[in-house]
Amino acid sequence: MSESTAGLPAEWAPQVGVMLTWPHEGGGWRAELAAIEAVCVRIAVEVARREAVLICCRDAALGRRVRGLLRAAEVDLARVHFHRVASTDVWAREHGPVTVVRSGWPQLLDLRSSVDDPVCASLHALGAFDAAPMTRIDLALGGGDIETDGAGTLLITRARLVAAATASGLAEASLCARLAALFGLERVLTLDVDGPIDMLARFVNVTTIAYQSCDDPADPRWAAMQALAAGLAALRDRAGAPYRLVPLPWPQARGSAGGEPLVPSYANFLIVNNAVLVATHDDPADAEAIARLTRCFPGRDVVGIDCSPVLERRRGLRGLTMHLPLPLALGPDTA
């Protein structure tokens, strides 16, 4: 299958925009609202320089506030689409639509989400995605659980695959077959590690994978990261050759405000038109991570965004977003 064939596009394919679900006090962010809003503003600034931004706001008052924040950040509001949609939290990667392209036309898949499950359908009812059809898919699989090269290969951790199969009442093989049919896949590759794939390993192109490495044997995640590296080394691309693997540096260990260990990741980057947005952690390894990803994406700006507030929730920058590939079109504001 070529990269132009119908199916699930790679994230580096041309995009119409990126979806954000704006945080609010009711989403458990009360004490950290200013900090998480600052992250969302930075993302919106960088995305709007290159493509559209679709923003979900829970009510009109929040919409006015967000417009003010973006105007102060000198964002061109003509490139921002606002929609009033009830939401609990900010994780657009989990409740946003997965876009597939069939016969040259976009089709939206609304996968089952454990939080904010109605958001996707609400946006579609408002015409947020223009005339693109949407299909409800009763699979408990988050957008951060799947990674594609846009050429028929899906990468997923076995733990998430098994969990999705169990929650959906399917055998593992049956789930793989269903994913292949939904996403236009030729193969599903699994890695025997836990966690969402987009915190661990990401396609850079059809023959290259960037992954979160660990060089500290004393770190509690050392064994898991070694298993990840070994699993990646055993994979083969569609031509039967080993993938070119790009290890990303390991940030220093840190704890949450409550003293629990946090696991920063540089693999949770977001690819947009002509740029890659990378979560930084106020860590000495930030600069090296950006340098390695810059070599992975020639011709694209690689922009660091401090995501410390997101890390407190054990998430990454990409979890705040859902990319929306062309030929999808966006409808007018409804908020």
C-alpha cells in the first residue's frame, strides 16, 4: 500500500488543522488552570501559524475568555474555529475523531472514550467537520494507542491491544482484523511494553522510528525501556529491513507535587504542517531531544513547548491535541 492509498494517513501528511478542548475549572484544573491554559495557548500559537485550530469551549463565557487569550498572543482568529461543546477534561487525542480517507474522501471514526465520549458526536452535529460523514465505532481504543506510517502499518503496544480486545469483547486476532478493515491496514505490529504507543515510539517516516530511550540503569523504567528498544530492533519495515531507530534522550527523574514518580517523554511530539511540536520538561536533555528530532524532520521547524503541567497528569503534549488531516474541511464557528 502506498502512502497515497486510502486508509489512515500518517501524521506528517498535510493537515487542515488541529483540535484542542479548552481546560476549565470544572475539569479538575482549578489550581493549575493558568498553567495548562498557557500550554494550550502556546500550542494554538504554533499551530495557527501553519494551519487551522479547532477549539471546543464548554460555554460562551469560556469562548470569550479563550478569544481574549489568543488575541493577546497575536493569534490570527480567522484561523481559529470555536465550538460550544460540553467537556470534562482536555484530552482531545482520546475524544477527538480519527480521520480515514477512502476513495479520496474523509470519513470520521468516533471511537469509544472513557472520558468525554459525547464530544466527537456533538462536534459533528454542529457541522464542525463540514460535510464529512462520521461513524460510531464501539471500540475502547484511544487515539494515543495507535501509530501509523500512513502506508498500511499500525504500531501498538500489546498491553493496549489486549485491553481494547477485552473491553470490546473480541479475540486479539479479531480486533486486529477489525482495525485492518477500519484503517486500511496491511499489518499490525505490537510491542511488549505497557502504556500508550505515542509516549514510547513514533514513526518519523516509513522506515524510521523515534523512541524514548533510557540510559539510567537505576531508573525504575530501565527494564521496560530496554524491552522497548529490543522489541523495536526486532521489527521489520514493509521491505523486510530493520527500521532505522532514533533513540530520544532520557529526562531526569522527577516526582509529582504529591511525590509520585513522573515519566517524561520526548516521543509524545505532534507533527503539523511544516513543524513538529515537542514537549520540553525544563531538563538538560531538552536541547538534545530537539536536535535529534530536527535531524529526523528536515525542512520542518522543531519547536519546544514546556509541558510541565501536562506531565503532572502523566500525559504529554500530543494528548492535548487531535490532528485533522486533509481532505477534511472545517465548518464555521458555532460559539
